[in-house]
Amino acid sequence: HPDLAANVKGAVSFVPGQTAMDGHGHGTHCAGTIGAPINGIGVVGVAPEAWLYAVKVLSNSGSGNWSWLISGLSWCVQNRINIASMSLGGGGAPAALELMCNAAFARGVLLVAAAGNSGPGMNTVGQPGKYKSVIAVSAIDNANVIAGFSSRGPEVEIAAPGVQVLSTVPGGGYAQMSGTSMACPHVAGGAAVVWGAHRFATNRQVWD
């Protein structure tokens, strides 16, 4: 995408038989919210100077295996990625995913995830957002009211805009999307700005 090219520094796919190219649109939209640069076109991300790495753990249909996410997080640890923005989630994850999240956090990665779109009931936060080592993000609208679809529960740390968010989509265009997936990159981008201003902070200090 021309509004992301300056900040994309790498890409890797853990989906068998698929390249890292976004065949769904979801990842490109989230990336624009994090790091679309100030370049006179389109949108501007929360952290317009952040480096973006596409770590593909969901297929072009938007679904995936927990093992792909575990592999992606391992790659983030090995490549010293600061922030993993995970606009994904579900139920029934294996214990290995929580172990991987805990290990990644212990190695300095700040983990941010969508709370899920299973609201408005309580205790509806999905994995990996519900883990203690992951910041779970719920969605609010432009009136600062939590979205009806947004998952809720004690595991949610913070809320961010997630209703009719305008951002980049494949093909060079722009579109509005809604979901806690759109809220998650607002928080990841905010964390990147904080970390950029405090370069020697730890992931725990940025979280706090």
C-alpha cells in the first residue's frame, strides 16, 4: 500500500502455502491505524514513524491455527520485535499459547490483543487477550461509549476507538471497519509512541 510502504520493514508468513501478502484486508487496515506515515495522502497512524512488520498467522480467509500464532510470536521474540499487535482471538486455545505469550512477555515483547466481538455479555474476552501477559482492548465509538459487539470482562485493560475506523486496505484504497480488531492497533500504536519517547523503558513500564 503506498500509504504504508515507507514504514514496512519486513514480512513473514506462517500460513502454509501462502505468502505474507495480505489476501484478506484485515491486517492492512490494522497496520494503517498503527503506522501510516505523515506523507500528505490518506490517513495518519497513531505512531506514524513506527516500523511495521507483517507477521501472517491467519490465512487469506481470515481463519487460522493456534500453532501459526505460536510460531509468529516465537519469530517476534527471535527478531526482537517490541510490540505484537494481535487483532485476532478465539476460544479453546491450547496451553502452549499462554506459555508462548508468557515467554514472549518475559523476553521483552509487549503483547496487545483484541478483546473480541462477543459482547455485550460479561466474561466474553477471547484468547490470547484474556491472558495476564496480554493487554486486552475493547472497542468504543466516537461518543466514548463501549460498542455493543465488544467483549467485556475483568481481563480488559483499556478501550480504544473501534467503530467505523477509516484506514488502509489492499489495492491502495481506504475503508471503514468496526471491531475490537480496529481498537487493538490504536493501543499498539500508542504504546509505540510511549516507547519511542522512553527508549530504555521495559515492556512492563510501557504497559503501566
